[in-house]
Amino acid sequence: MLRISSVSFPGLGIGEAELDSVAFSIGSFDIAWYALIIIVGMISAVAYIMFRASKIGITPEDILDAVLFVIPIGILGARLYYVLMNIENYSSFADALDIRSGGLAIYGGIIAGTLTVLVVCKIKNIRFMAFADCVSPGLILAQAIGRWGNFMNGEAFGGETDIFCRMGLNNFLTAYDTVYVHPTFLYESLWNVLGFILINLFYKHKKYDGQIFLLVFGWYGFGRMLIEGLRQDSLYIGIFRVSQVLGGCIFIVCAALLVYFIFKKPYEDLFKYDSKYKKKGKK
């Protein structure tokens, strides 16, 4: 939803500023900052994936072939997930398709995108877990950037607090009262940036295909599990916050597999891809 918000960070010495969620307009059509920031996140992720994939012989052309399918299908998955979690708020198919009204869920995008990548890897004879190691750090980079789209919308915030980094917020979602809340968009963005940096520092020590993937999703799942508990706009099933439960489950599974592979390492060599679409082990 397009809106104007007043925000401040008094504990950090940042006074009140007005944010318009509309970046610019073309005639009567508004272009939101959220959309532009998401696009920047996607471009950054694709550039990173190209860099990492080139190290194992996957060409930019192969990446772009995948991107042409993964991004639109991922967006559809993110929207479908959000709509299904809030189905009572949608009265028509047109409403469900209206992304401009707000509502994308990263878990839906990840599920749809992962299934699409599996198909692409099968067609191109690329080992999925090797490719997932290239892709997953790019995902948390994109998420770190994308959370600033939530900031421009004045959304994805937590409960009221007097913590030093509290955010003062006044907009439609606060009934135009100024409240001081946890800036959970900022927490998640910083958590993902830190994870992106640490995982890239570790990358050269990778022992098996899939290790980076497990580290990324374990890191993200743990952070999301904690941060989601502070948010005021969580999707619920019964009394459970869906994203918090999923985050916790992802963390537990990834952590368990990482520990398991410390003692029982996969026998396959690290994947290398040649120009004739043949798999080779790392020499």
C-alpha cells in the first residue's frame, strides 16, 4: 500500500523525516520505492551469482537462462504464499494478483525459486547443491537490500520499545499516532549483511557441495526465528507465527546436517562444469 510515513531514530540522534513510498509517477501510475529497491536487490544477487558460478565453470549465459524463469516464478510463489496466509482478505482473483497493494513472502519465493532451479539444473546437467552454494549468499544479500523497501513503506516493524535504536513511526499502520517501535526491518537487514560477509570469508574453506547452502539458510533461519518474534505484522496459523516456526525448523535442520557432515563428509569431489555440459570432479 502506498503511503507517507514520518520516521525518526531519537536514540541515534536522527530527527523526524517524512518518507513517501512513491519514488516517482508516470502519468497516473505510481512507481514505489519498494519496487525499485527490490529490483536493486535482484540485480545485486544476479551479479553475485554470476561471480560465484564463474568459479566452477558456469557461464553468465547459463545464469541468465535460469534467471529468466526463476525471478518471475519466484515472485509468483512469494505472492501466492502471502495470499494463502491471508486468504480471508481477498475477495477476487484480481485482488490476489494486485501486487502493488502489498504482500510478498520470501519463503514462498524461495520454495518456488528452488523448484525452478532444480528443473534448470536437471536440464543443464549441473549439480544442484553446487549451484545452490552460488545462489544462496545472493539471496540473503537481496533480502538485506529488499528490507529497505519495507522501511520506505513504513512497515515490517516490531512492538513498542524504548531501546536505544527505537524507531519513531507515524503513518496509516499506527493510526497516525507516533509510536516508538523495534525497527525489525533494520535488524534483519544488518543480520543478513553480517551473514553475507562471514559466509564469503568462509567460502574458500568449503569442503563439500551444499555446505554454503546449509550455512546460509541456517544463519537466515536463526535470525528470522528471533526477529519474527518482535514483529507486529506476522502471518499466523492459529497461535503460531508461520515465519518464526519455519525459521526455527530451517535452522534446526541445517545445523543438524552441518554437524552430521563434520563426521561423515560426502564422498563426491567439488563440482566443476565444462563447456560441453559434462560434470567433472575437482582435481
